[in-house]
Amino acid sequence: MNTTPQAGTARHNLAKVPVTIITGFLGAGKTTLIRHLMTHPQGRRLAVLVNEFGTLGVDGEILKSCADESCPAENILELANGCICCTVADDFIPTVERLMALPQRPDHILIETSGLALPKPLLKAFDWPSIRSRITVDGVITLADAEAVAEGRFAPDTEAVNAQRQADDNLDHDTPLAEVFEDQLSCADIVLLTKADLVNEVCVTRAREVIASLTPRALPIIPVKDGNIDPQVILGLNAQAENDLAARPSHHDGEEEHEHEDFDSVVVDLPEVTNPDALVEAVRSLARTQHILRVKGYVAVSGKPMRMVLQGVGERVRTQYDRPWGTEPRQTRLVVIAEHDHVDAKAIQAVLIGQTTPED
């Protein structure tokens, strides 16, 4: 009897499944990158694990709308109960085990961390006995917004940061955001400089210089547009990052755990919107006046059968209609993320609700 196929299957089952961790600050383009990878699997059967900050699974819903044979909907799982690196035993390990137990085991797993996640504690989770012999970290891909970095929002020069803070109150959150950013860079195998098409070459060069100054070792820094990059560049690195922790220093090394009390989120439910442009302007106003870092969610626009997705990072707000509402309740729901000291739920709701009611 020919046992070659069985032997091949056995080898496949014994091989570790590679995992790519995709990290980066709020709104850097992680979901856009994963959508691109899903549409260009290059023969891989993918699975995706999405970790969101807040209770509304916007990113997960966007990715599920792109599900296909190479990455079916059942291969896309969400963790919305908190930062993935803080819920390892309760959420992360069981979720990974669910993916590994699928009838068709994935060839590659993509993990999208929340923008607030520190990647190193997540790398340590891959040493857990129940999964360490079955999966390995193929690589850590950190996304950095070219415009934000070029503007020096995370510059290590304290005097320059203080000068910027005096000129613009919106920059008065160097800590802990700078540390989060630096930890994400320190853990990276490759840095993708996203939205590079929105800035000039001078800004791209400046962003490269800033990132290079913050990384503990030389890293590839690649400008990308709309997450468009050849998967061969970032998948199949075989970095085994879980065994390379010493080369990935963190501000939080030596701590038993870390907290995210510096950040908070508010979910705002609104009626149908009659003027989406006014809502966009309200979101921009929140960034200026309430120090809001991120706004994301779905918008029901009066007279429109399609659901509108809203993604805001600071004063940069993008919208698009993604699919019909169908039988789903037409409801506008937004998640607003800000530093803890700047969250005023009533003020946030007042600004947003004031822009959704019809004009007299």
C-alpha cells in the first residue's frame, strides 16, 4: 500500500503554523493591509484574528465582508474584550486553539493587534505549552503612518516635543503614546510606512529617519499605498520571533503585566444621519477640542440603502459605503477612543448628536 500521502499529511500536521503579527498605532492601515493579503493569498489558506479596542467590531466586520475560499468567514475571529496581550489565558490561547481545530487547518494565521497593544507580551504568549509546539511567529510587521511620523509626533527629542506641545495642545500626549509606538517598532521585523502617497518625498525621508532612530537594529522600512505590497515580502520570514525576545527590547521589560488605563473608549449610538459631511466635520472637531485619537463605526445615512463605514484618525476622516444594510437594523454606532483624562462622554455625544439632527 502506498503511504506517501499519509506521510505527507503527517508532516504537514507536525509542521508549525506560521503566524504574522500585524501591529501599529491607531489608524495606521492594519485592516487595509490584511484585506490586501486576503485577496492575494498566493495559494495559502489564511485565518485572521482581530483584536479591537472597544466593543464594536468594525475591523472584523470589514474583513468578514472580504471572506472567500482562501479565507472563509469561519476563519476570521475577533477578540473585543480587551487588549490581546492582557487576555492571553482567557481569550487568546482558546481562540488560537479554535483556529487550529478547524476542519481545514490554516496554512498561515494573521493577527491584527489593537492600536494600543504592546507586541512583546503577545510574543511571550507563544511559549504557552498548549500552543508552542504547533505555531510560530513568522514575523512582526509594524505599520507607521508616514504623515504622523514625519510631523514628529513621536520624536525622541524632548525639547522639540515640548516646543510642539506649546504650539499645539493636540500633541500633549507624548507619553504613553510614544512608548507604545517605540515598543511596536522595537518588536518589528519589517516596518511598513503607510499612506506614503499622501505626503511628499521629503516627508517620507524624514519618517524613515525618525523610525531608524527609534529601532534597536536596522530594519527594512518600506513605503506602501493602500496596503499594496507583494505578500512574498512580509510573509514567509521564518523569524521565529518568540525565540528572539532579547533582540526586541521594550519599555515594559521586567513588568509582570501592563495596563491600558491611559486610554478609554465610548460607544455612541445616533439616529440616521441626514448630512454625513456635517458628521465628518464633527469628528474632526472632536479631534481638535477633545483630544480624540480615533473614531470608527457604521453610519446610517438617510435615503441611502448602503451602510457607510467611518474611520477617523485625529482630524483625518475617511468614509466609504461598503454594503447594503439588508435586514440589519439601520443604526449609526461609533466607537470613540481617547486618552483617559480627555474622555468626556457627554461632551462627545453632544458634539456628534448635534450634527445628526435635521436642520430647521
